[in-house]
Amino acid sequence: MTDLSGHAGLFLTALGEGTMLPMRSEIVLVALLLAGGYEWGALVLIAGLGNTLGSALNWFVGRSVERFRDRRWFPVRPEALERAQARYRRYGRWSLLLSWLPVIGDGLTVAAGIMREPLGPFLLLVGAVKTARYVAVVAITEGWFRT
């Protein structure tokens, strides 16, 4: 019988990491795998869903941030915002294939919201690469590549 608090902790850590919070859900995933008693498939699903949901929160922030860009307290300089938008226009939704990367990925998911990327393709691309990252962590931890 697995401890549901492990699943909940992984979900919350992955959710936070999907936003711009400095969390490391991979460490929690590896700890649960090494502790034993957890199915790797369930852990990957939980982490992937949490991380994708966190990125969706970034997307929603991006959708609403544009109206605040002229405020004095706005955290991004107009030039930096313009550069990010230009890069997103250049590479488009396919840049979301890099959303699994730390720091860079968070910015891409916010930029996707600013650029009005449709939510469906956003969730499909981001969910696929973020879940694939967790599969890779499991594969390395479980030694699937050992000969």
C-alpha cells in the first residue's frame, strides 16, 4: 500500500515547479522511487499532470499580463517583453518543446499566454515534453539503460 502523502507531495512540488517557483520535483520523484512501494507509471502521471497544470497557470498569467505592461511596478522592461514576443513569433508554438527546461521553460509558457497561443495545442506540447522528462528521470533512476 503506497502512502498518498508521497503522491500529494510529488503533485504539489511538480505544480510549483511548473510555475516560476524554485522547486525540484525530480528530486521528490527519485526519492519516492528509491523508497519503494510506488508504481513508476503513477508517479510519472502525477508529476506530469502537476507540472503541466503549473505551466497552464503561467499561460493564464501571460494572457492577463499585457494589460499591466504600462504600470510602473511591472516586473519586465518593455524592451525585454518585446524581445520575448519577437522570439515567440519567430519560433511559434514549437518553442514549447523546450518548456521542460528550467528557467527558460517558464518564460516560454508565459510568452505563449501573452502571444495568445490556443490552450489545446499548448497543453498537448507542454504536457508531452514535461511528462517525457519524468519518464527519462525514471529510466535513469531505475537503470533501464544498463547493459
